[in-house]
Amino acid sequence: MAAAAGTDHERLAPHLLPAERVIWTGRPSLSRWLSPIDLWLVPFTLMWGAFAILWEASVLVLARGGGILFALWGVPFVLIGQYMIWGRFLVRRFRRRHTTYALTDRRVLVLSRRWRGGEQLQASFLSQMPAINLRRRSDGSGTIQFGSAPGVFGMSMWASLADAGWPVAGSLAPDVPVFFDIADVAAVYQQATDQRNAASLAHA
């Protein structure tokens, strides 16, 4: 754990403001394969995948002459269905493995690695944050959304879809940082609330 923390601090160091102090760092859990939004996604993706496979199989059986064009037309839908059924979980795990969360005395930071190299930083100042939303599980883990955004299950829908590995959802997500599936979420939430109150007073 100490080595991991050291690595997180090293990754974060180039992105900190002068005199900015890190209060907490963490990473999303790798042990949770399903999220609340998967209650909707799993049935949908299974139906999509089954329909695409049945369509493709029927076209291949009936293909005669020009029917091969219909067979080729169905291939992308089969591939998309396979990605949505199981491929997105591998993408989700990769993203989570390379994502670092941080709470400082001024901001919340989400630092993630891009597929094609380089890093992407999402940051928001605590003093400008209208709300901090918490979703806590019985085991003490949970998710924190920093700011207000249209949501499903109390969290930003597009951010949740992006975390679930949904294609292009990340580009549609509002600029609201979310700490997904972190341990001891209530303690982090309290720290964030305290820091936001202190930051707001400092700017009053």
C-alpha cells in the first residue's frame, strides 16, 4: 500500500498547484465488475447481442448470391454486441487500473491514462462546488460525485456509462469528477466536505 501511495503521489505531483497539499489519494476498486447502471445495461446488451447473432446466423444460412452483402452488413453489429456483453468489462478494468483519485486542500482530481498514451486530468475547485453527493454500500465502500449533474442512481448517467466501458460516453459526460467504488467512502466524503467548507470560508 505504501508503494502504491508513493506512486500515486508521483503521478499527481506535476499536476498540483503551487503550495497545494494532498489530503487523500485512492483508486477505484478492481474487484467490482458490476455497477448499479449494469442493472439496465446487462439485459439490453444481452438482447442486442442475441438479436445480432440470430440475424447474422439466419442471413448466413439463407445467403445466396447477393445475400452475402447482408451477411457483411451484420458483422459490425455482432462485434458491437460482443463488446457490450463482455469486452467493455475488460476496458473498464484497464481504466480503473490506471486511474488515481486525489483530494487536496483546494481541488478534487481524477487522473487517468489514455489508450494511446499520455494522461488525462479532470479537476474541480472545492470552493466552487455546489454539492457533494454520496452513495454508500453496507461494506463501507461507495461512490462520491463532486458537483451536480443529471443522474441515474444518484450519479451522473454519462459518467457512470463511461466507467462501465460504454463507447463514447466519456465525451458526453459533464465535467463533474466522480470517485467510483472507493473504500471507506464515508471518511473520504467527510474529508471532502470539511475541505470544501474551509475553502469556501477562505474565499468568502
